[in-house]
Amino acid sequence: MKLADIEIPWMEAVVDKLRQRFDTAILSVEQAYDFPNIVIAKQSLMDVLDFLKNDPDMGFTFLTTLCGMHMPEQKGQEFGMVYQLHNLPKNRRLRLKIFMPEGDLNVPTATTLWPTANWMERQEYDFFGFNFVGHPDLRRILNMDEMNYHPMRKQYPLEDLGKHDKDDAKFGR
Amino acid sequence: MTENQTILTPEKEYVTLNLGPTHPATHGIFQNILKMDGEIIVSTEPTIGYIHRAFEKLAEHRPYNQIAPITDRMNYCSAPINNMGWHMTVEKLIGCEVPKRAQYMRVIIMELARIADHIICDSVIGVDTGALSGFLYIFQEREHIYEIFEEVCGARLTTNTGRIGGMERDFSPKAWEKLEYFVKHFPEKLHEFESLLLRNRIFMDRTINVGPISAERALAYGFTGPNLRAAGVDYDVRVMNPYSGYEDFQFDIPVGTNGDTYDRFMVRLEEMKQSLSIIKQAMKNMPDGPIHADVPAFYLPPKEEVYSKMEALIYQFKIVMGEMDVPKGEVYHAVEGGNGELGFYLVSDGGRTPFRLHLRRPCFIYYQAYPEMIQGAMLSDAILTMSSMNVIAGELDA
């Protein structure tokens, strides 16, 4: 069985309900392997998260993880945030995505809904530079406080620029 | 007569205590700046990141098969679970079905790792209450597990075992022998260990109602694994989203009620027994057949074929140089690690390295509840709470 052919029986109902409620804020829906991927407009992020968490029919009460993305080629939508929610009793998982341009990295904080978002958001601030509006303690977490850039952005190389021994050209790539 | 009023200490009389970064009682490099009123903890300010090694960034610059050794270094007490989690993530992405024999071998290795992980945590809880002897007895069993790992893959701690598509080699007769010896003798040794602590008055007084967390708070803080189960929520990835053939095995999920240190200890103790039962079932029902899927583009060909067959040589070269054709896509795969749901969120753009790899590290997520759990507790209880949460610095900092 190819995992890509997996059917998610509840996906349609949940997406329908989201569309009814938020209409144009739901930008696109697709299935990536065993997860529904729902792209939403940034300004309705909190409403959607709140609805998914607190609506009794939805019940996505568990925030599995959240992470940032940097896609420099995607002009106007260089940065993205990914939220993974889990409905534990029914074992449903879904993924929410928002995209934003490089100039506007303000994202409303999810700490109001889940205290666990605190360190997760600090991590994404540390590595990508998202500004989580309303976060109680937005400081770097894994890197040192003196660092003046956000190292997971694609423009920063892994090693220092003086090294050329691993250049792709040397391997015929 | 008026009731005794609690006398509040003025804030300027609080003592600031640096617990860490390198403190022998914390079993790892964490700093906690405690504000103390006498021996009572008023507030805690954890600082982490002392062994941050940028795994997520490293992964963006490494071919898929070279990321497995990175995962070893996360929860190094149960490295094989991390390895297998990564292999399964890539297998999910490339749509590869692993043969049953390899799945069962993985299950054996993962459950052994879980036992080793829980041995460390449980015996260290004992050590932190002052009971050193249990630790000394049970660590012999951990040594036996590491000897099995050594026989299976050549390494003990950072195993890098398994490959994308299956296992790198079959268990040797010696490995089976050691496994059988372990399965036969472990219950007796575990009983010896638990009888030292289980109903020990001092141990119970030190652990019951120490560092408790309710199920609601635990879920809000994103707890998973034994710590969540100790609070009474029966969430186990092995049961909810079975992987690697876990649906074939019969086992129970132990749950606690109070979410305190004693419950965490007990849940881990019971999980060791369940893991042992899974290992026995896997050994008994071990199917015959290949130990890896037919994915020549990902799985290294045998050396003798590399020297004699053109095709094998090409594949060997491509894999070693990290030129694997990985489809575009994004997958999330979670395994039940020693500490909870260990998730890999992998985004591939079809290139030779992942476009983005996000690691959901259970330790990192639940350690943020630590200040709340030890607020108002004594310093010695704070140490105990930390060891019972099994905070592993490698996983915390990635």
C-alpha cells in the first residue's frame, strides 16, 4: 500500500465546517500523505486555532508542534509557519499553514491557547526571527543572546564562507 | 485566639541560587536560576541550549542517509528509537514498505532501547532519593542491552542502526544468544531492583506528591510519553498510530493517577515489563524473509556485488555520494520515544538534502512545565522532579 493513497475519512467534514465558518480565510486544502494541509490567511490564524481547539465537533485540543519555514524563492510569501494539531480522542491530526512576506513577520502568539507554545515559539523566533505578538517572554532560547541573526534562514550557510572543500562544483553537481 | 498567620518573607530576603549549568545532580547541562525562600522554591528561570548543535540546520545540508547519525545524539539513552524514527520518516516519504522481518527486528531493538532508557531514569530517581544500590544492580542489565546493540550494529551508545529500507544486517547467532539470555534473566533483576524501592518507606515519602502535574496541565504543556501517562492520559503513539508492525503485538499501556514522581517511576517500571513482553512476542513470531525492502536507490548493495556488478556499483556510488532521488513532499512521522512522541516533520523539495527538517523533541516541549511543577517545593524535591521527568540534554537542545 502506498501511503500517498491513504484516505482520511473525516477530512471532508472538517474542511467543510472550516469553510462554512471562515469562508475566504481558507486559502487552499490538500492532502500530504496522511495529513490534511490547510493553508489559511494570516489574519484569521487565531480565530481558526481557537475554533479548532474549542469547538466540540473539532476537538483539536493538543498542539503537537509548530515550526517555521523559509522559502526565499516564493516571492511575497518567503516565510511560513506550520501548526500541527491533534485530536487525541478521535486520533485526527491536521496541519495548518500560514505564509507571510519577509517584511512582515508578525504572527499572533498561540501561547494564549496552549502554554506549550511558549518555548516552541521562542525557538522559531530564535531561528527564523518571527515576531510573536503578545508572547510573554520572546527571547532567544537555544542560541546565545548576543547573536544578531536568525540562523535557520536560507541565506546563512552551514559553515563559514571561507571554506570551499565541499563546493558542489568539486563533485560535478 | 487568632489563627496562625503565614509570615511572608520580604522579597529582598529571597536567595538566588544557581543550579547548574554543570551540577552533578542535574545529570546534564541545564541551568536553573532559583529564587529561594529558605528551602522553598519561589520561582525558577531555566536556561537551556548549552549543547545546542544545530541539528535542524545540519540536516538541511546532509543527504538523507547521513542524517541518521545526527538523530543518535538527540536522546542518547535510547538512540535506536531515534534512528528508526528517522528511517521510517524517509520510508514514508519514498513510499517504501519494509518487510515484516525487518519490522520485527526494529521492534526488538526499539524496545530494548526503551528498557535501557527507563532503566536509567528509574534508577536515577532512586539515586536522587539516596538509594544508590538499586542503580548499581540494574545498570548491569543496561550493560547487557548495550552488548546486544554491540552485537547487532557494532556500537553501544550512538548506534546508528537500521538503514533506510530495513536493517543493515541480520542478527548474528551471538546476538540471538545474548537476547535470549537477557530476556531470561531481566525479569528477575528487575524484580530485585523494584523490591528495593517499590514499597520502601523512605522512597515513597520522598516521591509521592512530589512534582505533580494534572492531566489538563500536562496536555496543555504538550506532555507525551511516560510523563503524560503518569498523569492519567493513555496516549501512546505505538497504539494510536502503529508503525513498524506494533499493531501485531499485545501490550498494555500503564497509566498513573497523580502525575507525581512516584507515578512516573511506576509507569516506567511497568513499561519495562511491557517492553519485555513485546520483545518476547517478536522473538517468538519472528518471520523469515528479507531484512530490507527492494529499494536499491536507497539501500547499500552488498559489497561483493559492488565489486562484481555494474548496477550495484552505480547505486553504491550514488548512495555514498548522497545522490538519492527523493520525491517532493512533506511527511510527519512520530514514534514513541523513550520520553514521548518523537516527531520528524520532513519537507523535501526533491533535492539531495531535506528542504526543512523539524524535530519534535518531547523533552524540549515538556521541560517548560518544570518551573510550574517545582514552584513551592523544596530544593531536594526539585532535583527529584527533574530526574523523574527524564530530561535528556541532547534531546532538549538538539
